[in-house]
Amino acid sequence: MLDSLFARIDDQTDALIALTQDLVRIPTINPPGEAYEACADLLGERLKRSGFDVGYVRAKGEVGDSDRYPRTNVVARREGRGPGKTVHFNGHIDVVDPGLGWTVEPFSGVVRNDRIYGRGTCDMKAGIAASVIAAEAILADGVRFDGALEISGTVDEESGGYAGVAHLAHQGFFSKPRVDHVIIPEPLNVDRICIGHRGVWWAEIETFGKIAHGSMPFLGDCAIRHMGAFMRSLEDQLLPVLASRRTAMPVVPEGARQSTLNLAAIHGGLPEHFEGLPSPNVPDRCRLLLDRRFLIEEDLAEVKAEIVKILDDLTRTRPGFRYQVSDVMEVMPTLTAEDADVVRAVAESVTQVLGKPPELVVSPGTYDQKHVHRIGHLKECIAYGPGILDLAHQPDEYVEIEHLVASCKVMAASALRLMGVPLQ
Ligand SMILES: [Zn+2]
């Protein structure tokens, strides 16, 4: 049965390329959330023609949604013969700004050297196209299955997914009994399965001082110097500890297999951009934005406490040191069990299509799996897709057509395995 399905997918290579190109040519740049409706429509109308029931869910009231930039998600479902398992393919339709440095037009979807180029080819419109062609091939091949196939195109993954997967998850779209297994075709490489991601804590640290004339700094108290002291403590006390804190999570690349801290932004004193000449002041406040990535072995309360301890130590030892910490964003780490059905089914399918078993990996950054897990309470979720991880968000982003076709076969075979279709 798989032979005929795989042959059908090979025959559909041109359709797979064309659908990827059509999706890439809609510049769904986020922010601000350009052309979401057009892209959701393209997917929805296509799946309607292929026999799916299609619904559009606009995330009214969520951050970013407006009539100018509607946050429109599309969810398509095709019922099988009777009750059974539902397999859901979820792809985000938004892409990041193309940025500079391209040698091709970023939204052209041009094909060169067996690759499709363009913003969103790798991350992750090729993955969406592969899931659509996989589902269509199953239907066209007349495979009889119980349960259901679902495909969704969701918004705002690049900015946290709150108007996308999180919004749908709150409405039960990613929970049992509606859905049993979720595959997210994010670009983690065609021969790897991504089973989770590290956690995130973004925080703003503010230090305070006392304003005075810049020619007599001794009459004031410099908030930037206080922040400097805090940053020195981070360098001396925290960063070496984080680097030594290793995780059992198989994070790729290897450098991210530990706790990390990025100092993401800093500001104090005069406004960043101003007309004319500076006026001399001792700054009385300074703000630092921290991006802390934590491990499944770490506890978020402790992650916060070790920062607060450094600040409290400084309050005790450094005259005039005062601070405030504000939470900006929290994402808990997520990890799907290696023996979960969805991991096993996709691993078997990768082995079959590529001739060797996949590597199980964990993503250094987060993606929509967190919402499926935390809001939908569904543990059966992974990322698997054709794109090359290192190309995401880069200029001249591309997807290999060979990977596109292979991942499409893997998705089709995985769906059948998960729905319990006998493959002999
Ligand atoms: Zn992505």
C-alpha cells in the first residue's frame, strides 16, 4: 500500500513545488501580520476542494488582531469511515521579515538547483505544503481509514503563537477527544524528529539612581554604573554556572545543550534617538532586558531566584543600589516522551523513507508545541518537517525539493500508522 502511496507522491512533485511557491508568494510578514487572510484562504479553499471541512477562526481580541491585520487561522478536517484516532498537521503561516542580503527576490519562490528559494520556504511553508499533499495522496489513493485527518494553518508563531495555536488550543482544537496526535512541520531537518524545546524567561531589570548635573556626577548616583555592577556579577557568578549546567535534553545545536542567558537590550540616560546636542545628566534609571533559556531539569522559580539573589547581594553590598524586576514573558520547557506513539510512528516512517533511523532532538528556541502541551494538555506532539534548521530566518532561505518529497512521504506514512491503517 505504501508503494502506491509513495509513487503517487513522487508523481505529485510538481504540485508540491507549486503549492510551496503559492504559499511563499503571499508575504505573510510578522510583525505586523501581513496578508494572513489571503494565505489562510488559499489553504482553506484548496483543502475544501480536496474534500475537507474547513473553518476559519479569527482571533478577535487577541494581541495584534485588527481589521487591518486580522489574525485568521484555518482548520480543515476530513473524517474517516468511523471513530478512530485523529492526526493533526499544524503549520504556522507567518514568516519573519526578509531582511537584507538576498540574492533572489524573497517572495518569488524561484526554483534553482533543485531548491525552492524564498522567505518561508524552510520556515515553514514547504512543511505545510508537504502535509497537504500527503493528506491529498492518502485520499486520492482511496486508503480506508478510521478517525480523521486535520490540517491547520495558524498565525503568529514567530511572535509567540497567542493568536494562533494558543487561541485555538483554548477552544479545544488541540485536545482530546478531538485530536490525538499533532505533527508540526517546523524545519528541524528531514532526518530528525524534534520532541520539545527549552523554557524561556524574559525579564526586565531596572536599576535606579539620582539625577544630577553631568559635570558633577558625585552629586548624583549613576543608574548605569549600578547596572554595570549587576552585569559584572552576571559575568563572574552566573554565566559560568549556567554554562556548566548541562541537560539530558538532546538540544541541537550542541552549544545550546545547557542553560543560556542573553542580554537582549539595554538602555539608560538620554533617549536613544534625539535631535540636537546632548544635555548633561547623571542617569537615574537604566533598564536591561534578559532572555534566559532554561532546561527541563530547572525550576522557573529557582531560575528567577538566582537572578534576584545577585540583585539582593548588590543591594546589601553596594551603596545606593536599588532595583526592580518585571516579568516580560514565560514559556515552560516541553518534552514529549521518546516512546510516545507519535514519535514511534514518525521514526518508523523516516527509517522507511530515508533508510536510516532519525535523530531525536530538542529545539533551542520554542515553537507552538508549548501551547498544544500546556493549554491542550496533549503530550502526543512533535515537530517534523523538510526545512534545514540553520536556514530559518536567514537570507536566501531555501528548501531542498528532495527533502520536501521525502518529508511528504514520511507524513503520509506516519498518519496511516497513527490511524492504525494496516500497511501490508
Ligand atoms: Zn517556524
